[in-house]
Amino acid sequence: MTRVFFDHQKFSTQRYGGISRYFANIINTIKDLPEFDYLLGVLYSGNHYIESKSNLPEKVKKLLSEPRYASKINEFYCKRLLQQNNFDIFHPTYYDTYFLDKLKKPLVITIHDMTYERLPEYFWSEDPLTRNKRMNVERADVIIAISETTKKDLIAYSDVDESRIKVVYHGIDLEEPLKIKAVPNLPENYLLFVGDRSGYKNFYLFMNAFKEISKKYPDLNIILTGGGHVAISDIEFINRLKLQDKVKHINVTDEELNFLYQNAIVFVYPSLHEGFGLPILEAYKAGCPVLLSDTDCFKEIGKDAAAYFHPHQKEDLISVLEKTLTDTQFRKDLILKGQNRLKDFPLDKSINETMNIYKSLS
């Protein structure tokens, strides 16, 4: 039996999120496989996708509800498990290097993107992420890249042997019915923006394009979701554009997010770069038209099942947006193409390929 040890990192910091859901899907599969077992280095977590230990005192649970405290106690627990060495493979959920001097077993890491390396001008110069990621890559026995674009970036920006990289696309459960929970008080007509709004996400270009198009379509709105609270600078930017009455941020569950996709005119994903773009698959499953920036990864994942615009040209985004708003048949065609493209990303294929990587190391 092969035992895989998953650490705490993303389970300590995310309640909802693509990375923690990715690892939870792997863990839930292992539960049903007699040839595999797993360790999870989590004493307590508020993550939606896993069950954390419930036998802790209530006072301790309350303290650990603060992510910074949960992260510290969970890291301590992971270090204890590393010392016990009662596992066959280590697959950390992010890039902290606390384990490097303790690990005696094979290491698998998943590289979700190389955006920091490709677009360093958009990130804080003291952020340790790129260094930590490099150290993980150098130590790893197998590196999972979630797209061919990410693999190419890894080779371009890292001193890594291509033979250690395996491309495993994200997947989505095609059999499970879409779970939906209604979100109250939504505007009738809205564009959907999902996730972080930091520099490389191209939020400002999107908002500037919306300001222009909203003059022609005054009943059009924007729903923002995810990405944490709206920062002061973003609020000020929206106010300067005089769009505060047309832009609303909502924190939602996965079920509510599906409702947002299902009722949006279009989901707009304007990033300058991504490693995969899991929201694309979420939108496809919910029957939402998708509008993407014309970047390497998005073209790899979306192919012809999305509309595209130049990521640096506001007028191009306005033009494609207007076509999406006014051409009902165009939207229907995008939805149909999206549902067909979704069939290329079954979750069981993604999981099986990951299990085969574990087998190769055990």
C-alpha cells in the first residue's frame, strides 16, 4: 500500500479555493482505493472541502479559527509527521520550504502557474514565493504541471530536467449534477468577474472598458466575487470611474458561485497570464458564456469555446463585449461549445494520471 502525505498549507489558508479543492479531490479518491492510503497534516481547518479533527477543545478551536494560528499549529503537526516518516510520498499543498531539511521520501509538487516568474513587475519584490517554488522544484522527484503552458514556463524559467515534469490537466466532475444555491438581490443584467483583482489579473482594463460600454447599456452591472475583500485602492478606482452603483462584490460558496455563473450574461476572465484557469471549466458546466484574454494558457484550455480579446487593448475588449451583449446566438454558440469542451477535462482522468505518478514513485 502506498501512503501519500499531504500537508496543511492551503487547507490552513483557504476556506474555498481551487488549490485546496484540487488536493481534496485527490484525497477523496484515495479513500476509496485499497492500494493507497494518505496522511493529512491538518489538526484544524475551516476549509470547506476536508474534515478537520473535531476532538479539540472548543477554546482551542476558537483560537485556531484565526488562519495564522491554525497555520502554525498545523505546521508543527506536519513536522511531527515528517519526523515519524510513516509515509511513502510527500505532496505538499503549496511551496513553503519548512520540510526540505526533514524529508527523506520522494517529493511530488504541483506547479499551478509561473506567473510570478513570467510577470515579476506585478509582484512585491520581497515575496519569498519564487524562491520557495524554485527550491521545491530543485528537490522534487516529479513535478506536476497543470497545463502545457505551465510546463513550457517551467522549462523557460527554471533549471529543470523536462523528464521530471508531467502534465496533468485539472478536471471537473462531469457526472455530478450542478449544485446551486440562489443569491438574493442580484441585478438582472451583469458581467461576472471571479477571483483576485491584483495587477496581472487585468482588472483595471476590464473596469475601464466597462465604463465605456455602460454608457450605451446603462442597466448593465458587474458582480465581483472571490479574491478577498475589495481593497481601498480598488474602491477608490471604482469611485473615480463613478461606477460604485454598478459594481457589487459578493463572497459566495461554491453552490452560490454556480448560480452567479448560471445567471451572468458572460463571465469575463481578463488575466495577462494564468497556469490553467479552473473558472473556465466552472463556467462551462454552469452554461455561462466565457470571454477570455488572448493568452497562451487560455487558448490552450478554451480553444474555440470562448470569445477572445487582446489583453492590452481596451477597444478590443469593448468590441467583443458588445458582440456578446447583443448577439444572442453568439452567446448560445459559446455555451454549446463550452459544454462540449468540458468533456475533455473529466475529473477521473486527472485523478488517475496523478495516481499513476504516485505508483511510479512507490
